[in-house]
Amino acid sequence: MREVYEGWVFSYSEEKLQSLRVDRRQLKNIINELKKWRAPATVLLSLYIPPGRPVSDVLNMLRQELSITDNIKLKKTRNAVQRALSAAIERLSKVPKIPDKGLALFCGEDMNTGDFICIMLIPPEKVPVYYYRTDKEFHTEFLEEMVLESNLVGLILVERDAATLGLLKGSRLEVLEELEAYIPGKHHRGGQSQRRFDRIIEQLVDEFYKRVAEHAKKHFLPLLEQGKLKAILIGGPAYSKYDFLEGNYLDYRLKQIVLPRLIDVGYQGEVGLREMIMKAADILKEQEYVDALKAVEEFKLHMAKDDGLIIYGDDEVKQALQMGAVKILIIDEDRSDALEWAELAKKFGAKPVYLSDDIPEGAWLKKTFGGIVGILRYRIY
């Protein structure tokens, strides 16, 4: 039988209470763990407490719920519910005041194995509701919105007859949509026929730009209104990108967050988006995707040179970190111990970079090297 506890259960001083705060990446891992738990009866406790709610009110509610559990007929179910409620009361009773972003608490038992979990945390965003329920699964829906990146960059690649819309989310690149239009080439007859044909072409281009702008509005405006979209990067070949932006096709609210430099890109699709991101690395320097791309390319370069400046294997990487020899640590974000590796990297002066499958060669690096590789400051062997 295993027990999974998070946080301190003996005393919640202000310092220890602050230690219950989790960031989005930690929260994602916690949600994934909670989603694994299922029960044949309603014994898994989920509790959300918004800031400002008196702790005493919540404790009184939980104690009242505990007092009526004797009415549950099935002994195994009754014991499991009582165990969850007692654990929740024990942890919450150590909290002097609900923190500024609230608390989330999950306690419950796997009735088949006897495994028990109890997690209390302060989420990265304010808890939106006061919610209590025991169910056959944990209710994580109020946390799931919080793991979405809140520093998104919209991507628009546009030319006269093609466009790609994408989204840069931390270390992930998402292609939202690819658009095409049939625009005839140049007409060479001359005279009025030439001018009429040119007007038709310009009208078709105008209609396509309007279509691109409408699709951009559909994808990006809701994210802007939620406060998640921070900027829009526009690129494309020749003058098309300037014609699109200066022609006021884009919704004025989106236009206000367009980055000032337009990027020359010769391709559409995912390849074009990656090219645009790399060319704009200096203005996107806070984006994890750019860091990850650069780190993977540097790792490949050292590997090709066979210059002894890369390290892999958990034990070897850990030893190199402790020596202070690692400059960049590349971590598979899906590893269960990813956060521990990141903290270890910071402790010994290395820069942690998270790797997702959206990064070129990301899946190869994970499969070949187990999701932990380092770039060294100097040779150690």
C-alpha cells in the first residue's frame, strides 16, 4: 500500500504555506497524477477554496460532512470517505488563512489496493469557485485552464495566395490552420485587358487577405480577451506581409499587439513557422521554444564534431552537473522527474531547457538518450 502526500502536514507557518505554491508545469504533473485515480464509489474528495473564505467555515462544513458519513451503508465506502475527510480536515486545520490565490485539496483512497493520496496546493491562478464534492474521480477541471500557457504568441505567415496561422505556447509550436487561394498570374495582353485583369487579381488578393484576417480573429481574439495572447508575429515573402498589415485587414485589437518587425520567410506550413521563429529569436527571447530549438541544434553540432562537449545517461549527467560542468541541461518535459532535474540544474549553475515532441528531433533525443542530455562548458573525459 502506498500513500501519496504533498506539502507539510504538521505545521503550516507562512513560509511553509508559501511552499505549497506550484507553477503551471508542476500543476500539469499533479493533474496527470490525479487523473489516474478512479474509484467504484464516490470516495474521492475534491475541494476548492477561493481567497477570502474563512478557514473555520470550510472546516465546519467538512466536519459536518464527516458526522453524517455513519449513514453510508457499505462499510468499505464509509471507511474510505471518512479517511478522505479526516485527512482533509487534518491538513486544512494547520492553515491559519486561505492564501491570496486560494487552495485546492484532493484526498482519496483506491478501494482496490488501499493506496491513498492527499494533495494540497496553491495554484498559479486564483481559485475561481468554492467547490466541494466526493466522486468516483477527482475534479480537476478548475485547474486545467490554469495549465494553459499565459504568454502566447500568435503567428501569421501570409502571401498573396497562401497563409499559415500558428501559436507559440512555451516550448510548443501549434499549427492552427493553413489557407490557400487561387490567384492567377500576370496577364500579358496589354491595354484595357491588362488593366481589367490586374484589377481582378487585386480584388482576389484583397478578398484572400480579408479571409486570413477573419480566421486570425477567430483563433486569436478569444485568447487576447482571456489575457493569454501577448503578441502577434507576422512574416512572409516580399511585400505581401506589409500589404496585409498596412491594409488594415487585421482586427484593430489584434493589430495593437503585432510585433514591430515583420519577418522575411520563404515557406508556408510548419517549416515556415519554424523559420520565422528562429529569425525572430531576438524579439522572442523569452519563449521556451526558441531556447529549445537552439539547444537541440547546439547538441547536434557537438555530437557531429565529436568534441566531447555533450553528456548523456542519468548517472553521467548528474555527476557532470555536480561538477559544475554542464552549461545547458535538456530535459524531456514528460519525464516524471523533470522538475527535480530542472532544480538540480539551477542549483549547479546550468540552464534547464524543456524538450517537447514539437521540437525538431525532440522525439529522437528522447528515444535515443532517455530524455536527459547536457551540453558541457568543458570536456570532462
